[in-house]
Amino acid sequence: MNIHPDSSKLIVRFRVEGMDCASCASKIDTALRRLPGIEEVAVSVPGASLSISHDGTVSKNQVMQRVRHLGFGIAPAEPMSQNHASHVADQPWWRTRKALLTISCGMALISAFLIGQLIPEAAYWAFLIAMLVGLVPVARRAFVAATLGSPFSIETLMTVAAVGAVLIGATEEAAVVVFLFLVGEMLEGVAAERARASIADLADLIPKIAYLEQGNTISEVRADRLSVGDVIVVRPGDRIAADGEITDGSSEINEAPVTGESVPRRKSQGDTVYAGTISIDGVLRIRVTAAADDNTIARVVRLVEEAQSSKAPTERFIDRFSRYYTPGVLVLGALIATVPPIFAGADWSEWIYKGLAILLIGCPCALVISTPAAVAAGLASGARRGLLMKGGAVLEGFSAITAVAFDKTGTLTEGRPVVTDIRSFASNDQRSLSLAAALEQGSNHPLALAILQKAASENAPIPPASEARAVSGKGVEGRVGGVPVFLGSATAARDRVSMTDNQIAVVDAFNAEGKTVSVLLVDNKVSALFAMRDEPRTDAIDGLASLKTQGIRTLMLTGDNTRTATAIADALGIEPRADLLPQDKQRIVDELRADGLKVAKVGDGINDAPALAAADIGIAMGGGTDVALETADAAILHGRVMDVAKMINLSHAVMRNIKLNVGMALGLKTLFLVTTVLGVTGLWPAILADTGATVLVTANAMRLLAWKGET
């Protein structure tokens, strides 16, 4: 139980079993809101979860008793670190309550057929008993739902249709209809469980055991007991047990289970690794940077479960529509059953039969599940690829995006400078790199780290430096092999020595490309120039090109100077806006929206938060700050520019899926409505129309779980 930070509200979370469609969620929501003291109710079908906030007067037992009264299983939710996948059933589908009821009804129906063949005069009673085996639990749920505020439920339609069929002598058909209804419910449950399992599988990627290093000993500990700062050892072939930073070792890391990236990446000291990924060929020592409740996978699971509780606009519309649709079906069925006999002298039995068939055709299962099933599958599929969206509204909103504004540093670029060019004048490049690295050893300055990284990648030896010291605002100096060496800005170097016109021209050329230049002086002579720049991400050009092919405008918003911004923008083919303060970025987003564009803003820092909040959709990139992640509507966990285009592609795929689902649901119902009124089809095809549509809609939505990033 948690206390809401902004009030005295108490928040309690539960796991719910047997909740497979929006109708189930609606009944739970309506019933709980009738409890005195309940303030808010959030029910997630895909997450099989329930969250309520109350004033402190409601007990857990009251909530659980009411939910159980509706026919669902319920238990308090366990902490995520102890049970990420607690909502996924431990038992096979055929042992669930719905499956057992369906099997029992099916066996009773088979027995009734056999009895009818052997003892024809007992057939009526045999089929009546078979029908009651399945109908009694359904009718009980209909009655309880009606007493708790949901009189027009799917169970009500089913009960009225089955009882009516018995009254007109169609007992055999009534028994078959009840059985087919139960089969449809069971299939809904299987499909819903599959969607939940797709996210729970992520949690299962984290190993249960980690190898904790303490001093000279290594011991096995539970992974969920690791704390920030602990050092763990990961052997070749092991899954990494926690988010962390490599402190020693190097290995190819298979990130496919978490990111979907098929090509392993070489990582070494200082690199970040994620829980659930696999060390392929090296032993690593990793300092834990996030506890089990806050690692990447835990955040994915938590965000997706919260997102699945948030309805898309289309889903909200269909929910509102279904509130009027179900009572409308009851009225239509009654009119079809009574108007022709009363006003045209038609046969009562024939038209009552048709009216009952209309009730079955009108069951809104397929229609109601058409949107949430697609949204849940889309959110789950995106999350497995590091694309997190905070709700169905965000997922749907991506399909309308017409402009994307990117931050530069850490978003379009890697967020750290690298040495791009070395121009030596008095020695070779490796010797120049060795001397520069000698002065920079031990420094944490970004430019120093760039030079040290370059020296490591080029296998340049680093000799010891003596008398090394920083020269405030200018650079660093010392002696290497007894020779005075200085490394600093071009301005500081020109204060010490004269530079030739050629050297000055090279510096100016590098500056024109948006690069920072450090000058190496050896024995008071210019020895080399080092050009450094925060380079674009490897997929930035392809990612931006993908957006442009979709007709989406792209901009780069940065606080960097115009020269640097223009150089990066020219390389990427993007429109630059430079020298911007946080409020300037927000103003530009507002201007784009005022021009009629639907704007997504991508950033990773605190200075991006105002613009992220102002955009139609804010996207936090990679390991962005907590402020950016909290402000944003979506997050790209793995820092790929291409993932922005993939989010938009996923949204379009989900919207197409939803349209097809709604079309199939309404199309089948319309077809069978016409054929039933014309007398071509009856009760069996009617329930098959609903069950078949539900199965088709669910299966179509589940196709999104196999989405690979294409449009």
C-alpha cells in the first residue's frame, strides 16, 4: 500500500485472474466505484492488474470480496523485484477455470447427444442439463453484474438468448450455443495470456543468481538483493544480472533479448550494460548502477503495465459506443421477436427464434476487444525493442506526427567528443598521440577522455609525464622524457609560439567543420593538431532519412553555436536552429504546432524538459535524465535515432490493425444480422459469428507481437 504524494489517498494494487476483455474490466470498475470511500479505479486487462485509491476506509478484503463475487480471482500485487511476472498464470491454459468449465460443458453436450441417440425421449432433459452446466455460472455472473451496476453485460445477452431458446423448444441449439460461447471466452483468455506473457518474458530474462565480488571472495547471491555500488562478476555465456557499468574486462555483448539488435556489440571499461543481456566471450566486472526494482527491464515492465491502463481515443470511443450498443441490441431483438407476429400475424415461434439469434449476433465481444487487443500487442511489441509509450493515446498519437524536433547533444550525437583528425607536423601521428595522452592521464575532462580513448584504440603507448599540471582556462603542461610538452587551445598555443599560415589554415578549416582543436607543443614548437567533435550517432543519417521518406519534417534544436550546429546539420541533412535556451526550444515547438504541425520532440536532458512537455508527443532518448523521462510521453531506451521512425511505423501498423479489427467485427455482425432476419441462418451461426469474430480480431491483434519495425 502506498500513500499518494499529493494527498492523503491510499493506493492499493492487485493482480486479477480471469479478466480477458474490456467488458470484464468495465464490470470490475463499475462494481468497485460503488464502494464508499473509493476515489479512483484503474483496471488493466493486458496487465491483469487493478489499482484503486481510497480515503482509508476501504479494506483489501472488501475489494477482493467484491471482485471475487463477480467471478474473478484476485490477490494483492507483489513487489516487482520479487515477482515481475506474477500476473502470468503458472498453470497451463487447459487448467484455468474457464477452460475447465468449457470442457465440462463439452463433455455434457457429447453425453446428451449419445443419450439422444440411445433414448430419444430423454434427449430434451439431457440437452437441458448440458446447457445448465455451462449456463448456470454465466447466469450467475450476469445476475451479480446487474446487482453491481452492469445490467447490460455480455452474460445477460447470453442468458436471455439461451433461456428463450429453451422456452420455444430449441433446447439442443441452446446447449450448443452455450458451449460455443464458453469456447469463445476460453480463446479470449488464451489470447490475453499470450499478450501478457510477451512482457513477462522480459522479466524472465534476468537471472535469479548473481556472482557478487567482495574483497577477494566471490559468492552467489539473489539478483534482486543487489544494491547500487555492488560489483558483480559475469562469465562468458552468462546473462548480466543488473544494469551497470563495466569496471574491468571486455566482451561482445548480445543485446538482442532486450533491444532486438541482432549484432553483438563490443563493450569494455566504462561502458554501460543492461540486465538480461549476455556476455559472449569475456569475463566482466560490473558495478551495479540500478537496483532490481529500477533496472531497465523493471522500468519497461512497469511503464508498459501503466501504459496499458491508459486508453487510446479510439478505444474510449468504442467503450462509449458499446454502452448504448448492448441495450440497443436487446431492444432490436425484442422488436424483431414481437413486431412481425403482432402487426403482420407472423408465426411467434419463428420470430422469437430470430430475435434470440439477434441477441447472440449483437454480443459486443469482438467489437469491444478490437482496439485494446491491438493496442496492448503494439505496446508489448514496442517495449521488447526498447520503444516505450505511456499509453494507448500516445501510441495512437504517433500516427498523426508530421514534424520531429531533435536535440543535438546526446540525441542526434553520441554525447561525448571523439578525436576525428590528427595533423602532425614534427612527428608521426602515433608519437603525437602518445605525448598528448601522457599529459591527459588521470583527467576526467571530456576532451582528455577523447584523447585517451583514441590512444587506446590506436594502441599508442603512453609514457609517464612529470611535473604535469593544468593551466587554468588554457590547457595542460608537463615534461615527457625531459622535454617540455603543452596541450591546449589554439588561442593559448599562439600566446606561447608562432604558428605558420598553414597551421592556422588547418585550425580554421577544422573550426569551420564544428570541431574543437587542441594544439600540441613539444619543446616550444607546434608538433600536432587534434580535432575533436561530438559525432553523430551511427544510425542518425538513416533514421532521419526514414522520417523524410514518410513526409515528416525534421529539425535540430541546440544550444550550441551556429557554426557547430550547421556543420552537424549539413552532415545529417537536417534543418538546424542554434544558440537556443530551453525557453527558445519550447517557443519553437509552440510555433510549429501553431502552424498546424503535429510535433514530436526528442531530447535527453533537463534543458529539454520544457519542449518535451510542450510537444504533442515528447520522447526521451536513451539514458536520459529522470526529468526528461518523467516529462516525456515515450522513451527510446537504446539511443537509436532510427527508433523514432520505428515508433511512428508501429503506430501506423496498430491503427491499420484496429481498422481491420473493427471492420471484421461489424462486417460479420451485419452479414449474419441480414441472413438471420431473412431466415437463412439461426442460433448456431449467430453465436459462431460472435465467437468467430472475437477469435479473428484477437488473432489479428496478436500478429503485432511479431512486428519487426517495418511499416
